[in-house]
Amino acid sequence: MLSDIGFNSVNLDYYPDDFAALKGKLEDDVLHNVALIVFIGGTGIYYRDITTEAVQSIIKKEIQGFGEEFRRRSYKQIGGKGLLSRAIAGITNKSVIVALPGSLNAAVTGIELLSEMIAHTLQLLRKEK
């Protein structure tokens, strides 16, 4: 799906539910100006779900509407369980960082939502000051 919205280079890595490992990966990707960083999984309310906290520790500006709209769409699809998601998106430097739930349906919903806003978001981040 990421290729379909214009990302020709996609790197897939697996990380444990470990705050330091996730934060370290984010810091490295931001340092290397990775345009889009997407985490799938770890955004629920279970005690091991810490992806949202790792993303929050790095982002400079949260794109609040992303999480709100993701939960709205999830609620329409699966009812009240969709409100338990802590999906998040934000920016740091020239990187867009997104964290989505781990279910296939939720990941598809999140990438569809991302596809609606990513081109404009990256265009704004690439503008000179």
C-alpha cells in the first residue's frame, strides 16, 4: 500500500515492545531524514503497548486530526472497541511519524487515511523557511 501512494523505498523492520529500542529507531530515522516512519502494533491499552509513548517522546508536533479520524473510522467499522486505539501521527524535522494498531484491518484503515494527507504534509515539511 505504501508503494501505491508513492513510496518506492520501503524498509521493514521488527522491534520488540521496548521503549528504548523504538525510541532509538525513531531517533536514527529522523537523523537520517527518513520521510515517513510507520509503526504497526503497540498502540492499544495493554501494558506492553508502548509504541504511542515512544512516538510521543520524539514528535515535535502531533497531527491530532489523524488519531481522531482514525478512531472515528474504526468506530464505524467495529464499534466501541475502535475507541481503544491510540493511533497517532506527528512530525519531527522533515519526518512524518505514524503509529497504527497491529490488526490487518486497522493497518489498512490507517494507510488509507495516511494516503489522503501524506503528499501535502511532506510538501509542507520540505518548504524552505
